[in-house]
Amino acid sequence: MKSCFRVCVNILNTSTYKMQIFLVGGAVRDTLLQLEVKERDWVVVGATPEQLIAQNFVPVGKDFPVFLHPKTKEEYALARTERKSGAGYTGFECYAAQDVTLEEDLIRRDLTINAIAQDEQGNLYDPYNGQADLNNRILRHVSDAFTEDPVRILRIARFAARYHKLGFSIAPTTLMLMKSMVADGEVDHLVPERVWKEMSRALEEDNPEIFFQVLRHCGALARVLPELDRLFGVPQPPQHHPEIDTGVHALLSLRAAVRVTQSLPARFAALVHDLGKGVTPKEKWPSHHGHETTGLAPIKALCKRLAVPNPCRDLALLTAEFHTHSHRAFELRPDTLLKTLERLDALRKPERFEEFLIACMCDSRGRTDLENVAYPQREYLAGAFTCISNVTAKDVLAQQPDLRGPEIGEQLRALRTKALTAYKKAHAQ
């Protein structure tokens, strides 16, 4: 969507205003929470673009005046106000001028805990009681203007995931606003790429499952991630899945992934590996025969819509199609085991193969009371991979030097199958 921002910069008498610089947003918030500050953002009150440029700041903002500090390269934005002028998060008119006050700039922010500023002497400015909400562990909107930007639904869900371990919860009035935004259709104007940006950042948090729970609670999950939302309420065989609900299983699998890996592709694959169960006809519940392949279409649709990066998409598709092969690894015939490793492209992409094994293990552990269940299939398949890695074309030519082209490939597969037969026999003893 083309940006609807209109920047209005008043060039007023510079002697009327005193330029002041404030640290704002996450840096102030996380300092007060005694957390590591990863980046700093600044707001400049009482200044013009010309003043900053004269001090060697580099303009980079396209939609409103933002400048990079000549030494630190941190972002400095002129104080501004915003007025809703259209649908979605780009539908705003922006007014940046010397007469915009700090309070006016802070009120346009999403949460009170993000609307605290600190001056160059270390004094805090907190016109919207963000410190009280920090102390009470509350995520609360600054003003009703919260409803004007649908991205804020994603952001507050991500903040809920990030600060869940600190005991934060969403204020009931804020949750009501989020629900109204969904009911009014505002969330439908979200740009898909922005959904992935917030979702991927949430997946890297310690409690990413909270992100999806919040979206589901306010009704947004069905609009932005319908493939995942439709898993909730779909039953699975209780003898295999004590949690029964497929949506619950997806989030438990994601929790299992958080405990063992920082890999974004592996976490994403663990989350979406069972999307095929969401399209199983109700009359076949709780069985989901063939869900491995029926899950490929919804994963492809989700990834295409959200512009999910190829590494995440590819691992998710492989995990969906072959996770039950992994679970049944000890039952696979040597030739089937070789075909599976070939389909996974394990020899050419061993790092991805390892992520596949992790995602499959997390599927197994994403079940109620089975969070720490042993998964020997991971070691078994890793050993099978090593087994075929040790058999190369050189071994074929050492035995049959006259072979050429496809004949070498056929004989190589025969030797690897033979090696896997011995490997399987050794592990059966």
C-alpha cells in the first residue's frame, strides 16, 4: 500500500523555541526494567530539519523527519503529531514542527510504558503514568488513538510474549480496544509483510506462544493467520495426544522448540507442522490420515501471503511432509530411509537436516505430560546420515572403474542402501 503520510514542517523563528533532545521508547522502558538496552531512539523538540542538517545529522525519514546522528548513527526524530486520514497503519497525516511539545509526541505512542522520556540530565518525563504501569506489570494503551493503527495489535501481542516472564498482562480496557479493532475490520488492513515482521520477532522471544494466544483472544488470529487459528478445537487421538486439541499441540510444540533452539526456521516449523489437521473433514476426526501432505498447501499459502523467508518456508514444508517418517524411523526399510534422507536433501544441507530433526523432536515433546520424553529417533537418523555420508562415488569407482554417468548414481544408491541395511541391523540388536 502506498504511504498516505503527508509531512508538514513549519519553519518558524528559531529564537522562539529551544531545541531539546530526549531519549524515548524502549531504551527508557528497558532501563527502568533493568534489562539490556539494545538500541536507542531519540526525539528532538523545538527544532527544524535545517538545524539538524547544519549539525551534520543525515536525513533518512521518508514519511516524517528522521535523522541519523553523525557519530553514533542512532535515530533522531523531530517531535510530531499524527492524525488518522485513512485505513491501515499508513493512513496518517504527520505534522512535525518546532511547536510540537514532548507530551504531544508521546501521546501518539502505543503503550504507556513506551511513552516515557528522559532528558540529557537523566530526568524522566512520564505524562501518561508509564512508570506506574511498569511497576504493576500492565500493558496499557496511551489513548484511544491506539485503535487507529492495526500494527499495535501485533506489537502488544509481541510485548506480552516478551515480558510474560516478568508477569506482565494486558489491561482489560486495552484488550477491549483490540477486540473492537478486529470487529471493525481495522486489522484486515495489515500489510502481510508487517505481520511476518512482528511474528518472527515474537518467535525469537522466550514465550512466543503468548503472541499467538493474545491474537486468538482478541480475534485477530483468525484474520491474520487463519491456517493456524483453524487448528484450535480440532481433536486428535487422546492415546497419542493427551492435550487432544491440535491448536494446543502446535503451541506446545513451539514451547518445546524454545527450550532447545534459537533457530527461527526450527521454531516456525514446529509451530506449523500440523496445519494439515486443520483441513481434515470433521467426519474423520480425531484421525488425520494423510495430514502430512494436506498440510503442504496451507503452509505454502501462509508463507506466500506473509512473504516468509525461504529457509523458514522450506524447513516447514519438509517437517510437515516427513515428521511422521522421523517418528517411525526405526520401522523404515533401508531403501525408504535412504529415499527420505534424499528427499530431505540431507547431504547437501546438513544444517537444515539438523533443524528438521529438532523440529520433529519438538513435535514429539509438544504433548501434555510428555515435554521431556526421549526421542532416540534423532540420534538414529543422525547416525544414518553419517552412514551414507561415508559412502561416496569414489567407493563406487574403486569397485567398478568403468561405470559412467547414471550408472554411478545407481550403484552409489545400492552401496548406501547396503550400508544402511548393516546400520539398521546393528541398531536392532
